[in-house]
Amino acid sequence: MRKEKKILRKKLMTITNLINRRGKGTTPRKHPSLVQVKQHQ
């Protein structure tokens, strides 16, 4: 479980970094599930 959580956190970090690079306000259409994960936090 720890490894999975670390991988998920890494993925979230990279995705959030990409979104921040593009500009705030843009939502990734390819990953609709990730948007839901972000809302949980």
C-alpha cells in the first residue's frame, strides 16, 4: 500500500505541475478521474 500511495502521489505531483505550467484554470480532459481526486484533497 505504501508503494502504491507513493506512486499515486508522484503522478499527482507531475500532473499538477503540468497543469500549473499550462496556466491555472485549464482542466485536463484526458484525465477526468484525476480532477475528482484533486477535489477530494
